[in-house]
Amino acid sequence: MAKLEILTYPDERLKQESVPVEVFDEELRGFLADLEETMRAGPGGVGIAAPQVGRFARIVLVDCSVTRKPVPNHGFMVLINPEITEWDGMKVGREGCMSVPDYTGNVIRAERITFSAFDGDGVRHEYQCEGFEARAVQHECDHLDGMLFLDRLVSRRNDLFRRKVYQK
């Protein structure tokens, strides 16, 4: 396993749209292990998307069980080619990102989502998430479409904040 370099804003590659994964093999599983190591090495990392390390494939990892308040969650999720099919309720919440290490911001996201995704072996799963976990999945899926939380700020003037310390 290897820790991968994280692209940071304003790197233009972060705006690139990712392509679906079509091959589920040992190379993919090796990349997933490296991506997980990179996520866990980052301060406060509950999710990471492949584009953040320069691989433009529709791959996301999310693990909200490591937060200070691990409200009901699915634990460690490998989400390949995720598709959000339903969302409900909207709420403003503060977000940060390993690709935007110096800032946090207020973003509106759905409170509850339903989505499907493949795991590392190519098996399709259905999920229902709510609260912080739903926010994390939406945040990471945005990376697959070349979007950062900066693109979804409620207000660039009032809802972007310089981070004082990156919380672990």
C-alpha cells in the first residue's frame, strides 16, 4: 500500500469529470487499498474520491464510523460508479475537504439519500443514508463530476471560512 498525493485547489484537474469503472480486478483492489490508506492518513478524513489523487474514475470511499459522533452509519464503504436515485430534505452544514485544506464552508445538501454502487468485487449494493453520512457521500460524489464544495457554497461572501486548525 502507498499513500497517494492529494491534488489541491486550484489544480484544474479537480474540475475534470470521471469515467465509469468497467474492470474489477487486482489492479483496482490495489488502488482501493492505496486510496484507503491516503484517506485514513489525512486529518479528519471520512471520505475521498479517486479524482482527488489524479485518477479520474468513478470511485469513492466513505467511512463515517471514525467521527466523534458516529450516528447510525454503514461503516467503511467502497462506492464504485455510485448513482444517487432519491434525496429528501435539505439542510445547511459546514464542510471541509482534503483538496481545499485551508477553508471550510456552508453547503446545502439533502438530509437523506438513496443510492446504488458497486463494491471492489463488482457486486452492486443499495444504500440509504442520512445526516452526516449522506452529506459525506454527496460531497465525495461531487468530486466525480468535477465539483468541489466551493462550487456549492450558500454564499461566497458569508459562507466561506479560513480553517484555523485542521481537526483530526
